[in-house]
Amino acid sequence: MVVAGKNSLEGRTLYLPHMDYYAARLFAAAFRSIDIDARPSPESDAQTLLLGKRYTSGEECYPEIVTFGDFLKVTLMDDFDPEKTAFFMPTAPGPCRFGQYAQFQRMILDELGYDNLMIVSPTSASGYEELGEHAQEFVRTGWRGLVVSDIFRKMLLKTRPYEVNKGDTDEVMAGCLDRASDVLAISGIAHGERLELLVEAMAECAERFRNIETNFTTDKPLIGVVGEIFCRLNTYSNDDLIRKVEEHGGEAWLSGIAGWIWYTNTEQKIRIRRDHTGLEAWKELSKAYLKMRFQKKDEERLYAPFKNDFTGYEEPEIEEIFRNTRPYLPPQCVSGESVLNVGEIIYYYDKGADGAIDISPFTCMHGGIGEEIYHDVTDDHDRIPIRSFTCEETRSDLDDSIGIFMNLARTYQRRKKKTRTFPPCFG
């Protein structure tokens, strides 16, 4: 739904939350391809929390405070005009508090007198129908943007711990984001033409990453990172935890965004079979399968230039995640990020990782479920160390906690039974 007094984005600037900066940059470019002026919201800082906490009670989860705080910073800009501004805040069904973000923000903005400020709030099941005639065009371009952000993030994290000159990888990452954004933002071209241009850009970026001066070794512990999707990706919320892993001599494999999309696709098929019968069910399932077919084709084409780079870093299929999770969280009883987190940790174990970290908000339902399950997962998988970290306003002990965890990971690395596969660049 579009939660606003007016329902047109024409003439408005649409601000996107920083789930992470890379995805927000590329997703905003996808919006610009259909002539919507979109950009990431301001970067989070101390003012973010000051504003976010001013209008929340403390019962809300941390991502709500951060995303709303960043939106409120927009209202303090010198050129702010509520009638020319919109905020992008998706929602979803189910018990997670995320489903209430848009309604809560609408209520507070109305109280502040910004009733003409639009909140664009599609659901995970709506297919972005709120964008009208451009919905399907945007969905495919937006999907490509999210896949590209996952690919670039993987290259960043597998390269940065081994760079010879500090900062080189981040510099290449910034250039690659610019290159891909330019392609994604082109308006008025066919999907096939955009894909060819994007694959060309990805091949160029693959070479840029490979040309970074590096010293690859096989002794850095590999840490799989899962958790609530916002907190694990938003570096401000998690106190840049992955850089701390790197500073302590480790390498991180961070769960991306595309896996969540594949999970919601699977959930969509389950809902169709549950809620529809006969010809109607066949039609709905056909549309769902066709969408997934195009998504898979795009994903494979965009990953192709990086095939050798990701040897040993292959992403799991959603069916494998379900198989891994089933002994601990039966799918008929539990759904959502808990399923993905448990399944992905077991996948990282099978790939030879040396430990796993879950990053979730304080009091997060899925984080709490995972923390209880991880004891059994550890017992059943060679005592691989798994540590849950909660996002809070301050974590003065985070560096020490990471250091202790990395010592456990090194101990496990010396005795583990699973062998890790390395890409050719490791030699």
C-alpha cells in the first residue's frame, strides 16, 4: 500500500533506508530507471539515535529506531518540503515488528504535521503493484540491483582481509557501485539490453577487484555471518562488526539479500497452494514460477564473470537451507529468518567455515529462537563455535568479545573435520 494523503511519486524525492549502503545505492538507481528520483537516506550517526529515540518508546526493535531516525534527519534538511518527499518503508505479514514500521512512522509524521509526506510501503507479497504501470519493469531491475550488491559485497569481503594497501578494496568497491548504478539507472531500454550492459560492467568490476594487490593465505579463520537482515547488513547498527572480525585476523562470509528473496518466493508458492485451488491455483503458480525463472536467469548471468572468484564461496540453494533446518525448526511450525539463519550456519559448516556469528536486534524473536537452537547445532556439528551478538545503542565490549570468539575459531580451525575449498587466487 501507499501510506499517504497523495498517491503519486511525481515531483518527489524517494529516500531509501540503509539496509546497507551498497544495496540502497543500487536499488535507488533502479527507481531512477522508471523516472523516480530516489536516493539512500542520510548515513546513520549519533543524531540518528537521538531523533529515533525521541519518538519511540523503547519497545520498538533497533532497526525501527535507526531507519526512522535517518528519515527524520531528512526533515531537518534546509530544502526539505514534505510535499516533495517520500520515504520507502516496505512491510510484511507475520508476527515480526517490522510489519508495523510504516504504520508507526505514518502516525508520528502526521503528529509532526507532515501529513503530505508520502510513505511508500509495499508488502513482500504485493509485487510492488503500488508503482502502477512500471511495477514489473522496476521489480526486475531492482532484483538485478540487489544481486549486484550481493556480488560486490562478496568480492569486497573475500578481498579486503588480504589487501596489501589498506583501503584499496573499499576504493574499488566505490568505483564499481558507480559503474553499476549508471547502468541500472538508464531509463527506456529493454530488459535484455540492460542485462547485457550490466554483465559487461560486472566483467569490468571483476577485473578491478582481481587487480588489487593482495597476499592471499589459507590460515585466516572464515566466519559465516547471519542474523536479522537489517542489523547484519547495516554497519552502523552492528558497530561495523565485520571489520572487527577482519582486524582480529579473520575473514567474513556475510549472508546477503538474494537468499531472503528466494525464501519469500518459496513462501509465496506455499500460500498459493494453501489459498487457491484448480485453475486459479495453476495460474498463480505459473506466474510465480515464471518470475523465479527470470530471476534465476538474471542471477546466473550476473554471477558468471565471478565464477572462479567464488570457488568455495558458492551460495546455497533455498532447498538446501530447508533441509539443513528441518531437524531443528520444522517448517510447518516456524518461518522467517530463524529458518534461514540456522540453515545457513550449517551450510557454512559444510563449506569448511571456522565459526559463525548471528547479529540480531535486542529482543528480536528470530534472534532469540536462533540462540536457543544454536546449542544443538554446535553439538551436532563438531562443536563449531557460534556466537550471537545483539545490536544495542552501545557495545563498549564488542572488540574484546570478538577477540575471544576469534580465538575459539582458531582453535576449531586446527581440529575441524570439514575441509575448506579455496579459489585459484589463494594459490
